[in-house]
Amino acid sequence: MSDIDAHIPVSANLKQTLTPYLPPKGENHVTLTYAQSLDSRIAAKRDERTTISSEETKRMTHWLRAHHDGILVGVQTAIIDNPGLHCKSFTDEDYKLQEQSPQPIILDPQFRWEFKATKLACNAAHNGYKAPIVVTKSGYEIDTAKKFKKKGIEDFGGKVLMLDDFSWKSIFDALHNDCGLKSIMVEGGAHVIESMLEVGAFDSLVVTVGPVFLGRAGLEVSPKESVILDKVKWAAAERDSVMCAVQKKE
Amino acid sequence: MSDIDAHIPVSANLKQTLTPYLPPKGENHVTLTYAQSLDSRIAAKRDERTTISSEETKRMTHWLRAHHDGILVGVQTAIIDNPGLHCKSFTDEDYKLQEQSPQPIILDPQFRWEFKATKLACNAAHNGYKAPIVVTKSGYEIDTAKKFKKKGIEDFGGKVLMLDDFSWKSIFDALHNDCGLKSIMVEGGAHVIESMLEVGAFDSLVVTVGPVFLGRAGLEVSPKESVILDKVKWAAAERDSVMCAVQKKE
């Protein structure tokens, strides 16, 4: 961890609060994390990326990423945000935290995502980062266009993981056991977050609340039913508040 | 303030964070305050009272009340919650903070609320608390049932305030200038909060976020458009996080 600490300055207070919620070394662990407004919106509009985190909590996210083997987002987020899904150093822009950068994972049941010309493709081709794993539902093996897409990803060292059962348990089991990714951080979007909250498919939860209302037209996160959390700790950052918790076991 | 501090123990950290957002002595001031879940619900169901605050932040609310001249809720909240709207002492149940208890105000444009048999009526009749001010729209003066209701409130020393213009500005102007209530704390419900956020009808805002998701069926608070806040401070309480802010002036 000394390497991570040296390059991403996160306040001692935040680090101290977050540390008990980090994946235990060598154990399977899923962390669900996202930033929301006071009115529980993760974006101002459905198809728009909105920055809610401040500089400090953005750094915190990169610090969290560096503690995980894999980082997963839903296909909609991959398409709209075109994310890098790597660990960025904020103290020295030229230094890349490649070694700590987790394996990017795109959850894409219908295999809609195009790898070509994305930030992930650019990172894999030119910057030495890992090419993504795309998790799809089985049944697309015979589609020529999709076969071609699959090859494009594999050519860069990436992988297309086809699953019959698309439950969270099967997805994480496959990533843990077949792909060797013990700790996985999930960053969104709304559908992924809600569905993980609904079935309790996470070990720890880290929510950044930004002091803004995004309004009714924003992209909301609210599960179907109530979710009770356990071992809750808040850390007041400079501008945001960060909540850490684990799933309440009955 | 020594009297208040003696009887309602609120942590030094919370008090320190809240103090700059309290009404300045002798100035007109409106504080908007409420407790919400992570998914921005103030109740688990539309017509149900849900406790979101922990003991500590409940005490904080009573401590905040003791710093205001008036406390306002909407008619729907008055009907569903049957609130006492007074300052409760938590250290010594027999000791009543009557002197610091603010003037209860019910915002009730159609004058639907029944004073009779409410906690507010009981408090006024037996416990020495102030009878409420009901703020209504003008035009009900001739309705016999409503005249009777009005008399019932006035008999206990309360008041029915009739306004032609029911904008937030007119309501607070009348309460400040005609009723001598300089500092007013508004506690809800959802419609009142949203509409005050939308027009910026507050000087300071105190939101308690409880670490729970209440789910889609809950009573949501989200203004029509985005609202940017200024001078934001968070205080991590034992279980909840409390955000203080002021309205962002352009």
C-alpha cells in the first residue's frame, strides 16, 4: 500500500474511515461505490455524465480502485461515460499507476458495447493498461458481428465471458473463480447499483453524497424495497460526505 | 444559550458545525431542516411517519428548535405526524423547555387541519405551550365550520393568519412582521421542502442523511430543477451525517 499512498493523496481522515471496508487480502470481496446528489441522483440527466464528487473524493475513488483486482460498470455507463477505469495519479500526471490499475469489466448481457475507439481501447493499445473483460449472456457465439467484436477485444488481451446464468452470484463467482479477480469494485450505473442493492450483492458499500440537488429529471438511484445497512461510518470530506457500510445480515 | 445547552446534550462536534448556520440574534431568518434516507425519502410511504434520525440527531433537532422563534410544518405533516413541535428535554423527562419552545405554525392554505384532539391542542391546554398559528389563504372568513375552527384555536391563544398572496415571501414577511417571529425553522413535509428549495426561500439548510434506503415507494424530496448550495459543512454524527449550507446567490 505504500506505493498507492505515495501517489494519490487522500486525507488521513478519509483513509482511516475507509480502511476497514477495503477488501481483505486474498479474499473474495465486492465493493459497491458511487457518488450521488442529496436527492439521490447520479446524473443530472439520463444520458449525461455529471460530476458530483469533488477533487478530494475523486482521488478517493482512484485510491479505492487501486485496492481492487477488478472494476465493473454496466454497459450503459461504458457507452455514455467512455470511462478509463484505471488508477490515475493526481500528484504527478506523468506517473501512471498501471500496476495497481484494476482489470476493467463491462457488464453487457446483449454484447452491445463497441470496444473500438474507446478510452479503454486507447489505454490498452498505447498506455499499457489491461484490456477489458466483457461479461455477456451466452447465445451470441454464432452472431458474426459479435464474433468479430469478441476477436477485437481478445486481440488486445481482453476477454469475453459468456454466462448462462446472469444472476449477480454467477457473475461474481465467474469473475472470482474463472478470472482470478478476488476483489471487485462496482461503480455503476443506476441499474447496476439498484439491482445490487436489491439482492444485497455487495460486501461493502461506499457512497459519496455531494451537497447539491440535481432535480427531478436526474438519473435516480433508489432500490425497489428498503435496504438496511450495518457497521455504518461517515467521513466528512472537504465538500462531500462519504458513507461506508456493509450489508445488514438478518 | 446556556439554558438550552444544559438540557439537550448535543455533541460538541455537531454544535460547532451548526452554530454558524443558526439565526443571527434579532434578524429575520428562515432555516429549512429535515431528515432523509440515502435515496432522498423522508418517509417509507406517502401517508406514514418514518423515523430516520438517530437519538443524537433527534436531539439536535430539538436543540435547533430552541434557537428559533417559530416552527413551521405543512398541513399534511400536521395531519399525518400529529407533531408536538416543541422542545423536548432528553436528559430530564420532567423538565420542559417551554420558554425556548418556538411558536408552532401550520401552513394550511385550505384550512383543512383540525386543532381539536391534536398533540398541539393537548400541549396548549395542559402543558403550557403556545397554541399554533394557522396560515391560510383568504376567503374562508364566511364559512361557518371554519369560523368555528378559528374560534377553537383563538380560545387557546392561537391565531389564524389569512393571506391573499400565498408566496413564500408573503408568508415569511407576515410571520416576521405581523407576528413578530424573526427566526423560523421549517421541518417539512415533502411539498413544503421542495417548493422552498425551488424558489430559494431559506437562509440556511440543515439536512440529516440517515444510512438507509427507504425504496421507491417512499415519499421523495427532489426539487424540479437543480439547486446549488454554498458554504457547505458536513458533520458526521454517530449514525447519520448532517449537512449545513446556505443558498447559493448568483
